[in-house]
Amino acid sequence: MNFASDNASGVHPRIMAALAAANDGSASSYGRDPLTAAACARVREVFEAPDAAVFLLGTGTAANALALAQLCPPWGRIFCHRTAHIETSESGAPAFMAGGAQLALIDGAGGKVTPAALAARLAEYPQVDEHDGVNAVLSLTNATEWGTVYAPGEVAALAQAAGMAVHIDGARFANAVAATGATPAALTHRAGAAALSLGGTKGGCLALEAVVIFDPARAAQFDFRRMRAGHLWSKHRFLAAQMLAWLDGDLWLDLARHANAAASELATILRAAAAEPLAPVQANEVFVRLPRPLIARLRTQGLRAADWPTPGDDADAATIRLVTSWATTEDEIAALRAAL
């Protein structure tokens, strides 16, 4: 019952086969190979953004931090949800890469920012003069850290309310596309997003992320920024091979649909055990508060799930996070049902 993280899953066989195929022979380095050109073109095609600038990377933290640094000056401010990955789990990388930019945190149920909450936070930074810094970027996570998703209309409403560049942290963007049924374009640039960190690592790849900047004018000298940060792979074709295989035949969405469906099944099992998830289960994460002795017993029976301290936990009950992936099996789901 391994529901610890989608990062714990393996590499999908089709992607591993693509890596093996790319390993045949030699190719130009640093992204000057045919596979990289094809992968970037394919991303533009999927997002219906023929002019977008596409940069492949190996880690999600690099994708987020470098994308935000591209959009935000050192004296700027990045607005995000209090539980956003860029705030809780990237060791200050966005602020560091942006030369000291500040994160302004916003509260909201289910990991989501609302226009009202954003407006209230913006009012705290009125932009009177240079003492206030610059309100530069709104970063939205889709799917969120709480497994909820933004629909295109929600992204558009937030982009309008923000009046600044919008960045999407898409570590689980495939899950959001699968959950909403919207097109990738509708969830990003057509809703007003300037840039996306597109994550493949959690979705069945070995190590694959991309920064997609929809307005090429905003991408000026990003290649130098990536190089300076040490995130330009020399054997770049192995990133490109993953991207091509992941997008081929909508594999990325099929894998996301499987993960989402598995999470929905877990939620049904938990509800049957009188354990209501703490947030709507829309993507591939389930958060639930259970009696501590029950959590301990489940773990002795093989459950792997992350502790997730949450307001409302006490000496008797605690919150855990269960994450499904493309590799989650019916046997794992059945094992949890039996254990409960």
C-alpha cells in the first residue's frame, strides 16, 4: 500500500523504452539535437502556442525557481498560497534565483487562492513608491498541494484580479487537465498565464520538467539563466526523449487519469470507513484525519503515507496524505480496503 508519493513510482515502460532508443549512437549536446527540437515543437503543439519558448530541465524546483526569476525582479513580490510548494518545499529557491524577491502568502481552503483573498492581500502592498517593492507575479499551483484543481474560469478570474504576470506550478498539471477536461491551452495562456512549470517526473518520467513561456518576449535570455543555475543538461536528448514519449498519444493524460481514478477510489473506501477526506478529491491526493492507533495499525500492515500535520489534529487523531500514481495497482487499493 505505497501511497507515500507519486515521486516514489517508477518510470513508465514506454518512457524507459524511449530513453533506451535515444541512447543509440551519439547526438549534439546541450539541446542542439533533433530530439530536443522535436520535443519543444510538440509542447507548442499540445498547448496550441506556436510562439512559446520551451526549455527542458530535470527538476521541478529548478523549473519553478527559474521561471519565477524570469518574471520577477529582485525587488519584486511573488504571491502564492500559504501551502504552495514554492513556499514550503523548495528551500528558498525562488527567492534565491530571483535575487531576493519576496513571497507574499495567501490563505485559502483546499490549497486554492480566491480573487477576494488575493485582493485583500494586494491591498497590503499599495505600490505607492519604491519603498513598497513591486507586485510582480501570482503563482498558482494546479493541481494544488491539497489535490484540488483550478478550472479555466478560476485561473482567468485570478489573472484578471492580479493584474500581474501569472505563473502556473504544474508539477501535477497533467492531473489538473485530466480532472477538469479542459485543454492545456485553456488552463494556461488562454486564461492569462504567462508561464508554466510543466512537470513530468511525478507523472511517469525519470526526470523531466519544462518551463513554457507563452510570450517569447518574456523569455529573453532565459537560456543564460538556466545555464548560470547549472540546469542545462549536456546530454539533453534524454530529457527530450522523455517528453516526446510522455506526450505521444496522450500518454501523459492517460497516466494522470489512472492516478486520479485511483485517488477517487481511495476516497470512496475511506468514506465507507467513516473517514471523510479533508479536501475535495479532484486529482491524485487524499488527505484524511484518522485515529492515531488506526494509522499505526495500518502502517504495520504495509501502508506508506506521509504524515501531514494540519490544524485540528490532536493527541487522538492525525492527518495523513495518500498519493496515487500512474503505477498504483488495484491490489494496493484492495489491500487498504481490507486493512480498514
